[in-house]
Amino acid sequence: MVSAFFKNVAQKNDSDSNCCKIALLSRRKSSSEMKEKFARLFARLQEVLIGTPRAPVGRPDDREYPDQLRSRQVAREQIETYKEQEKPAVQERTLNEAKATAAAQLALTQSSIQVRVHEMKARAALARAHKDAETVK
């Protein structure tokens, strides 16, 4: 019944079902709604805990496990956040590389044009020198 409750709520929301579960528990609305539903079935709901925490062998105290579960969920969400942040960073790097390539291409084109201009000037000077040499003869 608890699982079905969360599935129904998750279907109503656009976000990930795990995020819905955490949001529901943080609002404490889910516990009261589930208590009402359990009361209709003549059952008592003591507490809602997402996940299945288990204490290590020989250690009966499991009060810290809900915190560990929350920490794990936060870590998973951080990983997803970093993945999402990485996408625009990769796109920005690609754009910067394209801009740098374009700037280098512009400089290369200008250099190529200047080389052709110098070649033409050198040919013209060589032609003048040959012409002057012929007139001197």
C-alpha cells in the first residue's frame, strides 16, 4: 500500500519518483494521508521509512541509517546535477575551440595574403632588375 501511494503521487508529479518520496516525507503530508488510509483498513501506521536500512551484524542501533539514506540520495542527486552542469561546459568548450580556430584561420589567411603580396613585389622587382640589366647592355 505504501509503495502504491508513492507511485500514485510520483505519477502526478513530473519529477523523479525518488525526489517525490523525499519531498513527500519532508512535507509530512504523506504520513498523515497514509495513516488515514491504513485506519480505513483497521491497521496502524507507525512510521514511514523509504528504503531498507539494516544494521551491521552485532549492532542493533539503526537510528543513523535514515540519515545515511538521505545522504546517499543527496549524493545521487549531486551526481545528476554535475552531469547536467557538464553538458553546457562541454558545449562552451566546443564553442571556444571553434572561435579560436576561426581566429587562427583569419590570421593564417592574412599571412597567406601577405606572402602572395611579397611574392608579387619580389617578382616585380626581379622583372625591373632584368629590364634595367638589359638597358645597360
